[in-house]
Amino acid sequence: MTAQAQVPDTTAYSTSQRMRERTAWYIPGPLFLLAALLLLIVAIILFWQGSTHAGAAKAVFIVIGVILVVAVSIVFRGITVVAPGRAHVVQLFGKYKGTIREPGMQWVNPFSNRIPVSTRIRNLETAQTKVNDADGNPIEIAAVVVWQVRDTAQATYSVDEYVKFVAIQAETAVRHIASSYPYDARGVEGVMSLRDNADEITAQLSAELANRVQAAGVEVIETRLTRLSYAAEIAGAMLRQQQASAVVGARAKIVEGAVGMVKMALERLDEENVVELDEERKAAMVSNLLVVLCSEQATQQVVNTGSLYS
């Protein structure tokens, strides 16, 4: 029967997280930047006028200038620069107000907090891990995961430090997959192994990891095994076992071919009436041919100068 890894079900957890990404309210920022620069120029003029006047006029100029400076600082605080491949999660007084994905200079509520989140495609290479396979043999395995943030709200609010969350879940998934299958099927039909079924194993790994990290709003694009080998303490013994299996397989092929050639030789001799052999001589001929065909070293020819029976 084919081994099948059980993929942990996190559907109930993911559906319980009601936070979903939505677009935040924002206005193109260049207009507000221009307005802030104009207000700053007016404030400077008012301060200059206040320095040239005295009495109540001076106080009025200075007060209006201070108000304009405060307004300029508020306008500048609302300007947010969104780079390509990045998004900003807008949070106002602890409440999620939406996400800005539009690249460029945008203006949002100046009293809100903007949390940057990278939406670029990332590579994560798991550490080389030692784990027992389904047969109990210690193996060393590592994988690379290509992933990307799809839901910035979930990545920010559903988990704590989503990058670390993805790294831990990736290592957990690799360990689970490695312990669910044997390293080598050893010729057993219908059994998946880590070495012989790399495509199926990586598909299983991708499905399990995607299920594990969906609560964080992360999409798994691809996974690949970068290292797969027996652990050092059993590598020598397993290598000898593989070599022995290869020798047995090669010997079986050689014997199969040699038997076919001997059979063909006897049939041709019988069909063309080259020589008549009794059963004892046929057995001797078969023995000699098998020795010649199955021997690893070159055989030495012995010429019989007597009769067929001496």
C-alpha cells in the first residue's frame, strides 16, 4: 500500500480569524506635499512680519505662524511613501483601517500608525535536520520554500512575527513529511519513498505547508528538497547495502542473459545437426558456457585434442 502523509487540518483556526485585508482610505500625496510647502512658506513670512512689528500685531503674526507650523507638521505626518513590493497596514487607535498597496506617495490619517509589510517573493531554506524516516532510519533532510504574503492583515494580526512563524512551520512540515515515508522503497511495489518519488513528496510538502501557514495570510509558491541523505552514523552501512543490492541485480541480469544464450546455442546445434550430444555432454556444455558467460574474469580456453568423450 502507498504511504500517505496526514496533512494537519487548520481550517477551523483560519476561519476563526476574522481579520481580512481591505483597502485603506488614502489620497494621493503630492497635492498635500505642495500644500504643506505653501503653508510653510506662509508661516516663514508671518514670523518675519512678526519680527518687524511690535505690540499686538507681532503677537498675532507669531500665533498664526505657530498654528501654520503645527498644521504643516500634521500634513507631513500623514504622507506615506509606498515602495513597489511593499504594503502599509493602517492602524488607528488600535483598530485596523485597511492596507495601502498602491505604490507612490499617499496621504492618510496623520494620527494613524502605518506598519510596513513586504509583499515580495521570498526564499526560505530550512536548516539541515536529522529525523527518522518511516523505517526508523536516521536521515538528514533540508528544503527550500518560496513564499509570499497575500493577506497583510492576517500576516500582521493573526500571528506574531509572521516570518518566524513561516520558518518554524516549514521545519515542522519537513520533519513530518520525512517521518511519514521511507528513505528508499528497496524495490517494494506501490510504496512511495523520499528518494524515488521526489515530485510527489514535494507536492505533499507544499500542500501541508500551505495548510499550516494559511492562517498567517501566506501563500506557498514552491517547495524543493535541497538535501536528502542517510545520517553519518549509518551512511556506510546503507551504502554497502545498496552496493550489495546493485551487485545482486547485476548478477541476476547476467545469469538471465547467460541462460538465454546457452539455450539458443543448444537449439541451434540441434537444428543444424552440427553434433549430437547426450544428456551428460549437454550438461557439461551448459556448465562450461555458464562459467564463461558469468565469470567476472577472462577465461582461459582449453583445447581438447582427444575424442569428444576423453
